[in-house]
Amino acid sequence: MTDQPEKAASAEQGGEPGGESGADAGLLPQLRMMLRALWAARVRNTLLLLWLAIFVVVAATAYAQIRLNRWNQPFYDALSHYQLHEFFVQLGVFGVIAGSLLVLNVSQQWLSQMLSLKLRAGLVDDLVDNWLQDRRAFRLAHAGPIGINPDQRMHEDARHLTELSATLSVGLLQASLLLAMFIAVLWSISSGFALKIADRAITIPGYLVWAALFYASSASALSYWVGRDLVDANATRYAREADLRFTLVRVNEHIDAIALAAGEADEARRIRSDVEAVLGAMRRLIGGLTRLTWVTAGYGWFTLIAPIIAAAPLYFAGHLSFGGLMMAAGAFTQVQSSLRWFVDNFSTIADWRATLLRVANFRRALIESDQLHSSESRITLDEGERGHMRLERLQIASPAGCSLLKETEVQINSGERVLIVGEPGAGKTLLFRTLAGLWPWGSGRIVRPDGDEIFYLPRRSYLPPGTLREILAYPLPVAQFSADAFTHALERCGLARLQPQLDAAERWDRSLSEEEQLSVGFARVLVHAPQWLIMDELFDGLDERGLEKILGMIERDLKGTAIIHIGSSLKRHVLFPRTLHLVTDPAAHRLTRGAQIAA
């Protein structure tokens, strides 16, 4: 399997299936997929109601801004004509309009934040549901670069995407409504404008509308040309940030082993390498944003006088009073501001596009994670008669080669104890995963006993957050077991001292030693009392005293349980009268690296 640095390099280059650049990486397909996810979300009705409320508030805000724009003419005319009474009347009108706009602005802000919150709830709910479907998270983890840092995609990327989506969508709606309303105002002001050149008059209906369109479109085109690389720059930055976060978490999780090996300097070198990759991506992004700022800031400063310049011909021709000039300038500002929405938000749109790319590709990989490369075969997994398990011509394909059982036709019966032994590199953990249904690539057939509970015990026990009682019952509810089952299991596994702490919630994976965590794993087996127990190299790391303790527990408390242990050669024990052999076949078919999942 590929190590993390190789995956990160492939992700950057986009050369593996499941990388950032998939066949479905277009904007419209990604949007359709994300909208389908939100349409199926449990918060769909709430989202629709929020959107309706936002539309009403934004429309009311646009109408109030139209009224405010019209207020410019009587107010500035009153000033230019020294009409004190009218001046105070218009101040009162302004107070009513401004008060209404204040209420509407606060309402819009609250609704936008609630929209962001509900969008995140729906999106994360969808991603988690898809991620934690049967065996899917495991397969995704071995799918190439797309399986790296799923926590980053579901936490930080999903949060960022929903916040930007809410902000940009509400802003686009507001800009569109204001554009429609104020274009009508500009058209009516300049409908009869005629440009005089020498002795000839050229009529330009809606002159101010065309001026605003030209001004904003030129700014948009220039902004796109200058900032078109920002999407890729943002995507690269987020990928490198995720790599750095993974490295820091990995070092923190394994700090004991690193300290014992005096490996701090080597780990610091790796961290500095990841930091430099982040800084390099940020330098590229900063360069792009700086170039874009020349355009946006330049147009921003010129916008201060552009409306006056555009309306000046009407004013000097005597078609507008001073108040009319200010109203026309305000309307022009609103129109070109709406048209320049793309310019003003280009860097944010690029950020949103890059985040959408990461989340949408991740969701697509989740949905397609059960698909196999067309050239790869799958091991048949069937359910058969209770009390019997069959392994027929089993071959397991992997990037490292092919592992197979030397015994081609194997039947294991209820209560039987079997050792499956193999040399280092023979693929013992792959066989364990294959028997569990996690690794489907290869050929042959596995027939598992239908209706029998099969308990899989990996080399390192998983201790989920919660109380010790919940850990022993995991993944079933505590109520399904008697209270005595927990105390009996702890006592049998040499953990009687933990009985008073059964209902204490803490990080048991930190407070218990590795040997105690292994004993907790066996205590779970005793609580569940399954018909079948399959173990992955658990005996190999035990000393003679620990091995005798575990074997004694199996002999006393799991008399009716069929047990399969996969590991290295083990001295024949009276509990395991039967031995099977796992070997490698270098000439057999290898699984193409990265082809496990067509993500």
C-alpha cells in the first residue's frame, strides 16, 4: 500500500484515480451533485423556508434602496435651493427609510447565518452517512489520494464551503435584484439622451445603462484574466494544509515511540518540509491576490468619480438638476456595483470553487467507492449453512503481489480451532481483512455461516470514547447484556481492578497499557460470546506468560466458539490441532496500485 508522502505527491499531480482532478470535476456536475445531496437532507424543508425568507427580505431591501435613491433628488434640490423646511422634511423621510433598511439588514444577516448553519448540518450529515456506510470508509482509505484526511474534508472544508456558499448566494441574489430595479431607473433618467458631435446629435437611449454595462464588464473581464489561476492556487493550498495537519496529528499520536527512538530531529525535518509546502502554496496565492488587487482596487478608486463622469453630460446639457444628478449617480453606482459583484468577489469565488472541488470530489469518491476497476476481479462472498465456513481456491490480490492458501478447499466447523500461519510479508493482515469482507480483490470464494455472530479481533484493539461498559458492549447497546457479564469478563481477563470504573468515561486508549488494551479486547469477546472468533496476529506479540493466559481464557470461557488465528509460526498447542498455510505467489496477478477504487 502507498505511504502517505507518495499519496500526497500523487494528489498534487492529479495523476491517480481519486485525485483532485476527476472526470466529473466540472462546475455544473459538482453543483448538481451537491444540490442533490442537500435536496435529500433532513433539513431540506428548513433550507427552503430560509431561502424564501431571504428572498423576501432581499427584495424588500432592494425596494427600500430604490426609495432611498429617489430621496436623493428632493433632498439635494432642497439644499441647492436653500429650502430649509423641505430639507427637514426629507431628513424625516430619510429616517424612516434608513430605519427600515436597518431592520432588513439585521434580518438578512441573521437569515444568512442560519442558512450557513443549516447548509453545514445537511452537508456534513450527508458526508458522514456516506462515509460510514458498511465497509466504505475502509475502502476509501485505500483508494489513493482522495482517501487522505477525510476529517479535513468533512470538517474544515465542509464548514468553509457552506459559509462561502451562503454568503455568495445571498450576495448574488441581492446584486441581481438591485441590478434589475436600478437599470429601470437609469434607463428612465437617460432615455432621451442625445450626444452632440459637431452639429450632429446622436441619440443613445438608456445611455447610462450602457455606460454602466461597459464599465462593469471591462472590470469583470480584466479581473478574470488576472485572477484565473486563483482556483488552482487555493486548491493546492488546502491540500498542503491538510498534509501538514495530518503530519502534526501523526507525530502527536506517536510521540512516545518518537521520543524513545530519539527521532525528534527527523520528525521536525518532515514537519518543516510540510510547512514549507504550505508556505509555497500561500506565496503563490499571495502573488495571485496581489495582481488581482491592482485591478479591483484600481476600479474601486475610479468608481468614486465614475458615476459623476457618466452622468455629467446629462447635467451639463440641462436634462438633470443637481438633485437629479445625485440620483443618477446613485443609481449608476448601484448598477455598476451589482454588475461588478463578480469583480469584487472574484477571490472569494475562487476560494469557494476550490473548496467545492475538494468536497464534491470527496463525496463522489464516497458514492463510487464500491466500484472496482474493470480489470480487477472480486472474491465471492456468500452466506451458507450455520456452523460451517468454507474457503475455496482463495487468492488475494494486492499491489505487493498475490497471497493464497496452500490448502485449496477448506471447511472449518463450529467449535473448531485453526491456526493459519505465514511468513513475514505473506499477507496475513490482508487475509484477515478479506475474511471480514473488507478486502474484496482477488479470486475464489468465502462462504460464511449465515446467522452466526463472527467477532473480528485486530492486532490493536479499538477503544471508542465512552465508559468502559460501553466499550465492552461496542457496537451494541449496553442494555443488551447483563450487568454480571461485564464484571465477569474483566475478572477472567485479569482486569478486576477496573470493575469499579466500569461507568467512568475517559480516554481508555491513553490510560491503559498495550497489554491491558489487548485484555479489554478479549473481555469484549467474552461479553459478546460469539460463535466465531477470527484474530489477526494477536499471539505473535505476546510473551510466554501472556500467551498462556490468553489460551487459558479461551479454553475456559470460549469452549463453543470456533477460533481462527492468523499469524506467524506458533508452537503447536493442544487448543489448535489444525494448521493452514498462507503463502505468496510472485507469478500471480498483482492489483494495480491506485486501481482499487475508481474514484
